[in-house]
Amino acid sequence: MSPDVSLEGKRWDTSEGEFLELKFLELDGVQISQWNASSDHFPKLERLVLRKCHHLKNIPSSLGDISTLVMIEEFCHKTTELPLFSVSEKASTICRYTDVNGESKNDL
């Protein structure tokens, strides 16, 4: 699979064996609203970055069970409701957004 993959449609279903060696995943401006995945689909994932994924309703909760996952970053607008997900205790989550004054902010 190419590093730059286009996701089309409103739903993304990943499957076991598809991303066995993937350590970094960035979704940027995808139009999907539903993401169906399991922790065993991304067994080596260390970092997940979401940018401009305004339609995505939630992050698959089972991704929180990935033992190698240490960071989830979401770049969003403060008015965007963050997806609900569970991550392991060692994983940190960050939401970066721009406030009304144009200043960059972080929510941990």
C-alpha cells in the first residue's frame, strides 16, 4: 500500500493483515464518517494523527488496546466535538486547535 492512499466513500473497513507493519497513520481531510477497525489490524501502530476529519464520528475504541500506541493527535476546531475513544494508560492524546484570536492551543 502506498504512503498516500485515497479513501473514498463514507465508511472505511480495515481488515486483519492489511497494516501489519504500520507505525504511523495520518488521516488528513478524509470524508469518512464511520471507521471500522480492530486493534489487530494495526498491531505496531505507535502514532495516529487526524487532521480535518470533520465527518468522522468516532475513532474505533479497540485502537486503544494497541500496546504500541503512544500518541493520538487530533487537529481540530474548538467547536468540533472530539470523538470518544479509550486509549491505554501509556498513550497520550492531544487536540490542537486555533482559538477565535488565531492562537494555537493544546488540550491534553
